[in-house]
Amino acid sequence: MNLLREKIEKLRVEKNAVILAHYYQEPDIQDIADYVGDSLGLSQQAVKTDAEIIVFAGVHFMAETAKILNPNKLVLLPDADAGCSLADDCSAIDLQALKDRNPNHVVISYINCSAEVKAISDIVCTSSNALKVVNSVPADTGIIFAPDRNLGRYIQQQSGRKMLIWDGACIVHEAFSKEKLEALHANNPKADIIAHPESEQHIIEMATFVGSTAGMIAYVKRDPSQSFIVATEAGILHKMQQEVPHKILIPAPAKEDNACACSECPYMKMNSLEKLYLCLLNETPRVEVSSDIRKKAIVPIERMLALSR
């Protein structure tokens, strides 16, 4: 593994490449990345980079976003099949049909969607800034929120805004078991439950804190509690534990039994250190976005980034 890391480090310098990784990536990838973050942070880093090559250790929509923001840079994704169940839940054709039926509505699309969906959206949001984005829309203007129904419902509750919410969901955040979580909390009564807003309502209602992946990490750093039950993809625990080595972090249990008894994204875990090395060596798989789609999609992304400065 050390030899593979050395090869990646060598190629990274030779090719002027930057490695961006999401918190849900395997620990080896997080440890070698130039930057590890959530969707908002990764988008902001993609704008800032001077690198000629962006290796995006995440899923397809994230690499697409980096390509939209950097049309003249080479953007690589370690595994071309690393998709997203949530993005797959919303096609541009179907969203356009909903827009056509509600022509006076502003379309806010969660960043977990395809470039084509972004291209027909008015503004993009992440879980970090969704509330701010929704509140930026005039009160007398209708909103279509796509594609995550759980995040949409949570933001609707927080903002008091009535929205038309797309019926899509993330398989990772709908995998938590209420009964198992209650039992785990009963055995760890001093632990705070923290949850991602993509989680189902019954998980949200049990949580002491609800926030994005970056928000959750910030919370465990500042909160005096010494133990936390974490309801999001288990990959976050690696970076979170590095930030609070003295605290106890427990993954929220999944409905289905698996090796880690937690919820993991099968798409995020398709990437590996070896695939990262090979994609940097061979400069493939490449992520491409057509010029027409890019010109349309960059507008709502830049509106989001402007609101997040």
C-alpha cells in the first residue's frame, strides 16, 4: 500500500494533479487526498484549484460538477460506474414536465443530480446551504425542490416554505433502523445522536443535531459531549475521529445486517486506491459534459456559490 501511495504522489507532482475526496471515501483515499470535504466544500475547491488535472474521488455527479466549473481541465473519476441512487431518481425529462406544469415556480436542485437536471434548474444547493438557498427565494414565489424528499421535507420544516418536493431518496440515508437506533441509544444514553438531513423523519426526530457532513464534524468538535451516534454514511467516521480522537463515535445501525452494522454507499466504495492510481496513470475514465449543458448548468451552480461566500 505504501508503494501505491508513493506512485500516486509521484504522478500527482509530475502531472500537476489535485485529488479531491468526499468524506464517504475509504480511509486510504481520504488520507492521500489534497482536500476532503462535503459537496459544497468540494465545489469550492474545484473552483480554486490551479491544477491541470482533477482526480475526483467521489461519485459521478460530483466529478461532473467539477468539470462544469473547470471545462478546460482534465477531470478523472477512479471508477466510471460510481453513480448515485438519488441522482438516478430524477431525470431531466421528468423534471422539465413538472416545471412546465408549474411555470411560475423556482427550481432548486440538490447538487446530488445530473448535469442535465442542473441545466434546467434555477439554483443548486447542498445540504450545507439548502436553507439559505430556499430563504433567498421571494416569499411569494413557488418552489420546486428536487430530487431528495427527505432533505426537502426538512428544509420545508425549517423555513416554513411550502414547496413541491420531488419524490427521490438516498439509499444510504434511508437505510437506518429506528428500532436498532433506539436500542443502541438505550445502551449509550449519554451519546448525542447526530443525523444528516437526507435521513428519514423518524431519524431526524431522534437527533440532537441535524446537519451536513461538514456540519456534523464541526458539531462534534465544539459540543462538550464525549460520545456520538452518527447517522450518515460510515465513511465520515474516519475524518471525524481524526478531528476528535478523544471522543467515542458510533455508527448508526442499518436495517440490514452487514459487516460494519452501519450504512455504507456502494457507489462511493467503488473507488479504491488502486483505481485512483490507474486513473491518474492512464488519465481515464474522463468525465465530460457537453458545451450546451455546461453553459446552462454553470449558472445555477454559480448562484449557489455566490450565496455561500
